[in-house]
Amino acid sequence: MRTGPFSDTRVIERLNAYFVPVYVVNEDYAPDGPAPAEEKAERDRIYRAALAAGMSTGTVHVYVVAPEGQPLGTLHVARAARTERLLELLDGVVAELGLKPGEPLAAPRPQSVPRGHEPGSLVLHLVARGLGGGGSWDGTAENWIVYSTEEAALWLPSGELAEGRSWTIEPCLAERLLVHIYPVTENNDVTKNSIEAGELRARVVQVGAQRVLVRLDGRLQMRHDFYYQPDGNLVETDLVGYLEVERSSGCLAGLRLVTHNGRYGGGRFGVAIRMAEAETLPLRQ
Amino acid sequence: MQRMMLGGTAALLLSVAWLVRPACGAEALPTDYELVSHTDATLAAWWLKPEEKRFDEIGWVDGLIAARRLSAERGRPLFLFTMDGRVNTGRC
């Protein structure tokens, strides 16, 4: 939906001009999820009202609700993913209610941002995409991986970074990154990913006047199911990239890492990771 | 004799090259000299394109209750999308 109908100019214009758009994450609204009880109750009320009205219902679904609270129309995601079908629903409601266009009621803003973190944290932004041959949905997926100031310091060894010096990134730090390296799949519970072999190694390749360049090399072999049922699929890839370290402060000034020959589910995929360029608002992932 | 030795050396080198070659269709890792340009070019090619971030052009309201309140106050219908995973990151 993100790179389908929600990226279509006509859908964007209609949602902004005529509707109050909101999305909710089912995991947050589960009985043990973090969403407030009032939010959960309202989502359940809309679901039940749609059910009572004889409309299609489901957990992965579109609901259009009147300002008074009653459902006006629903669509299963498989139908909503067809842009023309979604436009038909939206235009039908606009016509039925005789709505006049207006400005968005909430200012559009970046929706993918890292979770709240303290200043000085190492914030990594990851983008995954399929590169053909299957094993990935279309579109892209993102993750944010945040290391505290203390954890960030562990990416570098103590002492001088002389040319040729090498070390292995702490496994617990590397694994927190590696578990997110997979293409665009249905299953995104990284606790179910099982690393069979994975490591990140670092080696100083150049000591400049201002900065030290550190090469990163890695290898990952990880069990990752496309859906939520075990399917035996393996993520297999090499990793290559670099760290930049400021000589004067010893601080990490940059991190870039990409997969190399990444394969999954019979297809190829690519993952690119970089240090976030600027602090972002602590909102949600 | 020398020719045979050279031939044998060539065969040995070919064998070693065969053993250390990248897997079928795989590209060799960049050298240290190529490291930065390779990483930067690959990252640029795979990074999010503006057309892949159009989701952010929608004025999403944060939270269902806040959205319902706005809907009632401003007389606009609510558009609610419920899903497993996080549509805002594409991990859904």
C-alpha cells in the first residue's frame, strides 16, 4: 500500500482534501499492545459497527467512517491495493456527503523516523529492496537501529587507529543490525530470525589528516521466513562498507554498509545502511 | 621442460582462480581502493527515491482518537487503515 495507492497523486490529494487519514498497527492494538485502552476500544467499535452494517471487515482493512461515527464503506487490503478500487470508494463517499475540498487537517511529515533516543546515540537507517528474481515484495522497507552513546563507543577499539589495525565488531552489536538485513517480506518479527553465521569485521585502511577510513566486511547467513510459517528460506549475503572516524576527537563521523551478492528465496536483494545525517524527532518507528 | 613447467604453473593458477572465483553470477568484493566509491554508488542506487516516499505527503493524524475528534469537529470522514506490521516503514 505504501508504494502503491498511498503513493498515487489522486489518492494523496483526496485523502488530504476530504478525509482525516489515520493508520493503526494491529500489534499495538492487540490486548497486550501498547496503544491506550481508549484507542483499542474505538478501533473495536468501528470494526463491530462495520460488521453489523454487513460490510467487509478484517484486521488488514480500510474503513471509512462518517464524522458521526458510523461506517460508510470498507475494503479488504487486497482490493484497496488496487488504486482504482480505492479511488472509487473515496470518490463515492465524497459525492454521497457532498464534501468540499480543504487543506490537510494534519501537516504531512516524515512517517518513518527513529524511536526516541538520547543525543550522541548512533542512529542507523536501513533500506531494503528486492533486485529481481523473486523472494521480495515490490517496493522498499526501512528500519532504524539505535545504539546508545555507550554502545556507539564500542564500535571502535581503544587506542590508536593505525593503518592495518583490525578488529571484530562486538557480536551483540552486530547482531542487532544483522537481524534487519532481509528483503521486503511479510514476516517482520526479527525475533524469529535466526543467524546461523554472521559477523562484521573492521580494518583501518587509510589514516588521513582529518579522518581515518575503516573498512567493514561481513558475512550473513540467516534463517528468515517470508511469511509467518517456517519455509526454510535463508538470507545469504556478504557485506561491505566503511566507517569514518574523526582523528581529533576519535568520534564516529560516518558509517555506510551495503549487502554484496545478497540472495533470498531464489531472488536477489539489496540492503543499504547509513548513519542518520541529522537528529530526527523522537516519534515512532 | 621449461615450457611444461610454465604450462603446469598456468594450470595451477587457473585451478586456484577457479577455486577462489566468486560464485556463479556473483560480483567480486571491491578492493580497498574501490571501497568508498563502490559503497557510495551502491547505497545511492538502492536508497529511497522521492517517489518511494510519497506516503509522507499524506497528512496522517497520529492516533485514532485524535483522528476521530478531528473528524467530528471538522465534518470530514475518517479514513482508517489497519494492518499488521508498520506501513510507514514498509515492514508490513
